[in-house]
Amino acid sequence: MENPDIPVRKPWRQQAITRCIALGLIAGVLTSFRLWWKPSLFPTLPLPDIQFDDVNVLTAVLLLALSGVVISSKRMFASVAVLTLLCLMVLDQMKWQPWVYLYMIMLFPLVISARTSVISFAYWQLVMSGVYLWSGVHKMNPNFVRLFIGEVSGTIDIQLNPEQGLVIVAGYAVGLLEALAGVGLLFDKTRRSALCFVLVMHLAIIGYIGIHDRLQNNLVLVPWNVAMIIFNFLLFIGQAPGFGGALRQLMNNVRSQLAQVALLSAALVLVWIVPAFNLTGHVDHYLSFSLFSNKPSFFYVAIRDDQLEKIPSEIQKHSVPLAGMSGGKMIDIDLWAREELGVPFYPETRTFQKVSDFFCALGIEESGLVFLEIAKVGNEKKVTRFTCDKKPEPVSQ
């Protein structure tokens, strides 16, 4: 009877994956350093209302622990990295970015299991597959289709009609193919085709960021997509251990391998089951790997002209025009987060309400300050407004 925790034949793959996880997270922290190193003007959004002034110390500990993961096989470094990362995420929900969440999940085997075990390898395969599955599912919505059509039209300089049947089908096909590729990675017969699709997708994202964004507000996505390409090569190409074989080994010795069962169960729950509850509004978008889906709401702060002097000039430069509204300035919260912190705003109503506390503390007259949440469903908009009393009111269109 085989032990599912025995080393694989070519342990260099797991060792390379381990280093890629740590280096990828280090690169993400460095490319969004203002998110991790205070002070910054953008408000901190703690999950509980607590104040902690030594965030920079925790960031330094995280980077040191991740460096330890790169050079050492001791579980202590991975344990410190995961614990520190959890603390940083609780202290600021802006750090709940999809790439941060994914790296943390991928660090788990290094804490509770040998880094060169067959089960650890199967765990990472299951995680990667689930990420693509749900990322694709969330893209199958009219908001993404319109966004995708607009971006493609701008890139190839050809005007596409978003109401044309074939164009709409092509938009939905992107999400469907990504979801199918996620499942296809787990099976030998479909793995090659699935790999081709996801590799082309990541290269296209990197190219888009380089051409359209000019490596500015979305720079943090470049090391993440590079890491995803490396993960795919290490996990699914060549003589990589198969997910099915690892599962059979585990079932043969399940009673004595409870830690391994727990590991695969964690991947199944966090990456395959939990994201489904986003469809009913019970789980956050980013914790469901819904990043490019264009599903989350948009958040703005409207400030009357005579109250603008109370707003720091660094914030005012993040204002945008908004159809149907005039006078004063409209601060785009997502734009502010991207330009100052290097990451998108964590798009949930509760986090927006915490941002509102920052503006309400500036002494602005109540009638001169309004917070707007705009949810788009196809061509329709649902606008909700509130003031410093945080009582939401629908706005008729």
C-alpha cells in the first residue's frame, strides 16, 4: 500500500512551485508597496474596528518569512508567512486581493504537509483548476460581454456591434472556455488543450496591461500572471504527477492520512464550493475569483463645489465625470485605489461604507457630500446613495 505523503519521483517540481509561490507574493507586495507600507492617504479598512500602528513591522516579517520559504524547507517560515498574511488581511480588507488570497491558499501545504508530497502536488492542481473554473463562470454575464467587446474593438480598431448575436456569443464563449479549461486541466485527454487556452489567456492579459495600461495602475497583475504561467508548466506539463493517481493513493490509506484529507478538503471547499455562493450574493467577488468579470459595483463620492477645499488635492485628482451629474467633483474610489495603492478597490458595500467614514470626518456639510454605489446589469443601472448616516436610498433613473 502506497503512502500518499511519499516524495514524488522528481521533487524539483514541488521545490520550484514553492519558490514560485514565495517569489510571486514578494513581487506582488513590491509592485503594490503603498498597500503594504504605511502611511498612505487611502484609508485602511480593518475587518473589526481596531487600530494597529505597526503594520510596517508585519509587512517586514512577511517578506522575511517568504524569503525563508525560498531558501529553506523548514515549515516554520511558511507558518509565519501565513499567520502574518492573515493578520495583515484582517487589519485591512484592501489586501483581500484575488492574488493575495490565492497565494495564501497555495502556502497551506507548506504548513501542514511535506512540500514534496504527491498530495501537495494534487492540492495545487485542484486549486489552479478551481480558480479557472470560477473565473470563467463569473465572466459569463452581460457586463463582461460588453466590456470584452469594447476592449476588443479598441484593440483591433474595428467597430463591433454589442447587440449582434455572433458577437454576444463570442463574448460569452470566453468565460465558458476558461471554465472548461479549468476542469480540463485535471484530465489527461483534455490537459493539453486546456493548457494552450490558459497560457494564451495569460499572455494576452500581460500584453493588454503593457499596451493599454502601460504598466501603471495594473502593474501588480503582471507578476501574478507570470507566476500563473509558471505554475501551469510545473503542475501540468511533462511528467507531472496526475491528480487522479494522488487521489487513489489517498483513498487507499485514508484513515492514517487525516491531515492529507484535510488539505484536499480545504482546496475543495475554498476554491470549488465557496465561490458558488457569490452567485447568491453571500460571498465577496474577489474571494470568488471574480476579478475581470465586470460584475462588482462602481463606487463614487460626490462633493459639492463649495466643499472641495476640505478635500485634500491629492484626492481631487482622482475625480471623473459621471453622466447626468454636474457641479462639484465625483471621486472614483477604484481609480483612487489603483493610482495610490497599485491595486483595485475591494468592491463591497461594507468596504465602501468604511471609506465613507474618512470623508465624513473631514467636516464637510452633510448636504454637500453623497456616496453613490452603481451596479450595472447589461444596459440597466441600479444606483444607491447614502450620506454619513449610512442609510441607503435607491435613486430613480
